[in-house]
Amino acid sequence: MNGAVGTMSLRPCASRRGRTAPEAPRISGLRGVRAAHARAARRLTGRRRGREEGNAIVEFLGAALILLLPVMYLALTLGRIQAAMFAVEGAAKESGRAFVTADSVAQGEARAGIAVSLALDDQGFADVRPADVLTISCSSTRCLAPGSEVTTVVRYEVPLPFVPPAVRTWVPLAVPVEAVHVSPVDVYAGVRS
């Protein structure tokens, strides 16, 4: 160390091959220490300014693909399942109401099927046949007897988005949703068949 305060002299050291290292610059003050530290860190890591241009964009795109795509797929799938829940709830309620207000069982079944089709189509499930998803059961032997109850069950399997139909034949990739509604037949209604 020289007699001056805040200055340090570095002596050249010999490397393994017998060469001497270039004389290091004099370090004075805190700024000089930081600059020397930064130069040493760049030498040790091999990084120089300008070499990292564009890396942030590539890293962001990589993180977006890894993190954002699964989150978006999950949101899309959950939205589709929620729409199916709304559809089957409405379909069960309206099909039961349509059935118990009909004049006959045959008319009630037809009206219940139409109500199921409308409720499912309203939420974007247009490819569904009512006979495949609707089950109607009665509490008495005569379905429309005054005071009896009619239970309607609507069960639909929501296919996962973007899964090809060929894969669905091997692995069941659908989420079943179901709604049950019990509709009373009016006590003061006349006897219907």
C-alpha cells in the first residue's frame, strides 16, 4: 500500500506459463472499487455489455408458453364446464315444468325434450339429442296424477376442448355434469293421462 489514503497499487503476478499479467489500474475511492469489481466480474463470467440484447424477449416468450398457455387452457375448460352446469340446471328445471303442465304424458315428454334442447343450445351445446341426456321418472304409477312428483335428470358429458375425437375413444376425456329437479304436479289440476 502506498502512503496515499484511498489508493492501492496492485503488483503484476506471474501466471502458470511464466507470463506476467498486465498492470492493473489504480483504484481510488468507492467508484473505482465498484468499477474494478464490475470489470473483474465480467472477466470471470465472460459476459460483456451488448451480448444480452434480445435475451429478455426470448425468456419472456418461453415463460409465456410454459405458464400462460396451461392457465389459458384451464380457464377455457372451466368456462366450458360452467356453461354446461348452467345448461343442465336450466334444462332440468324447464323440462320438469314443461312436463307437469302438459295435457298428456306423450305431450309432456315432447315438451320436456324441446325444453332440454333450448336450454343446452342456449349455452352452446347444439349437438345434443334430448333423449340421450334426459331421464324422467314419476313418483306414482300415473305420472300426471294430482299431487304426484316428476323428477327430471339431465346428465351431459362436457368434452375437453381441443382434444380430437379419436383420442376420446381410447381415453374418456370428458367431465360429466348432472342436474336433478323435482316438479310437483298441481294438486288442483284435473286428472290427465
